[in-house]
Amino acid sequence: MKTLFAALVGVLIAFSASAENLNFATGRQGGSQYPVSVALLQVLEKIPGIGEISLVPGGGTGNVISVGTGKTQLGITMSNDAVAGIEGQAPFKQKLSDLEQLLALHAFNVAIIVPADSNIKTFNDLAGHKVNSGPVGFTINTLSRKIYAMTGIESKVQQSYLQVGDAVEQFKDGHIDALFYAPSDWYGPFIELAQSRNLRLIQLPRNVMDTLLKEDPSFIEKKFPLQAGIYKNLGNQVDTLANRNLIVANKKYITEQQAYDIVKAVADNWDKVALSEPSFRLFKLPELAQSSGMPIAPGALRYFRERGWVK
């Protein structure tokens, strides 16, 4: 009888530990990361052994700190922020070595848009013009200033820091000459803009792209737009850089089996998750295994190998 009781207690303890409630650091409401997080939560809570999951509002850099320090166990963030956190690069004050990647999602592309008839033909032609690259603190704003410095035009660009909605309206009225932003492959504000304006993309300098790809393993090289016809009156396609959204975990709190179960559940229920973000119309399922320059959780890697998505 004592043996049976002890066995039952052991089972209950094991179940309780495996079903511990989790916190998921998400993006701001109104941004594209929030509905994706909600869709993922609805899938993950149905996994046996995963308890209730609570969404915790946050943002890219903050989510890396939150997950990396164990305040939350799961989170969504950008690949460049995650890699910088693991390596302890600015703005992070220490290495967050417990951070690991579970899966990769849609990417945000570097895009510089001008009117089709603009006299801005090359990247360096942005000098002397008013360019909006989002509010200070946004990843794209920081990157734009770095690229301006790399090309020697930082002091010559008239920088504007409006939110994208206000920036698009200013662009339509001719008060802003170019938009330097990070759209997804299917980005509503730019789709709407391209309905009413003839637009053109400015190519990033090849040497700048090569330098950034070498310096930062979180960058990937992509085409933008990915497919013709999404942005109606956008007249060209360029090679550009992109950072992926990632789902990250703290390896002290998410077991190898839980990591396996999480990525399997997402893959098995991708049709439900894909409804949360228009860019997923162009997303291919094996991209969940895309490397972003950081360690992938062993359980996730096991699943990706079973599917033949990685070697």
C-alpha cells in the first residue's frame, strides 16, 4: 500500500512540474507580433503537459531580457535582438546565455521607398532629403543611422521619426521624400500606399549588405517584394536584408521534450497560426527551422531533423 501511495505521489509531482504555468512575452497590441502570439498561445495550451500560458506585454529588446533572465519562459522577438542578447552586445549589459531559439517566423525587410519620379536614384542620394525611419528606439531607426554612417551621409540626411501611419500621410503630401522602414512581406500600410502612388525602391549598397551579413549572423538576404503584385504600383524589386521574428525560450524552464512538443504543435496546426499574419501567405513551413545565428533548442532541432528541414 505504501509503495502504491509513493508511486501515485511521484506521478502527481511529475505531472505538476510538467504542467507548470508559463508566461509568454509578446509584442504591443496593434503590432503584428501580438496576434501571432495569441494564435500560438491557443495552439500551445492544448499540448499535454503544458499548463496555462499568460501573455505578458513587451517588445523586442525587453522580451529578450525577460526570457533570458527567466522572468518569462517564452517570448517573441527579432533575431538581431536575440543574437545581441546572447552575445551581451549593446544595449544588453550581460550575456543572456540561457536564451535559445525554438522556431523562426516571418521576416521584416529593410526597404527604402521613394516616389517613382523622385530624383533619389541611389542610396547616397538620400543626402539632403527628408527621410523617415520610425521613432527613436525602433530597430529600423537604429539600423538606418548605422547605414548612413557606413556610407558617410549621416549628417546630411534630414531624419524624421514619425510612426509609420503619420509618415505615410506626410509622404503622400510630399513633406517626406523617402520612407526607410522594415515591412513584412505583406505589409498593410505600404500595400495601401502603393494603391494610390507610383513608387520605387532604392537598392542598399552591396558592400554595406555584405558587411552587415558578415558582422551579424541574424541577418538574412532576401528579395523585396517577395512576389509581384502585392504592392500594386511599386515598380521594382531589390535585394535586401531582413531579420526574422523568433519564438525564444529559456532553457532552464523549457525542457527538451517541451521544446519538441511546442514546435511539433505549431507545425501540425500551422493552418490556424497562419491566419494571424498576412505575410504567412508567403511563408513556407520548413522556414520554421531557419537558423538565425543563435542556438536552437535541442528538442526543436530533433523535430526539424525528423522532418528533414535540417541535417
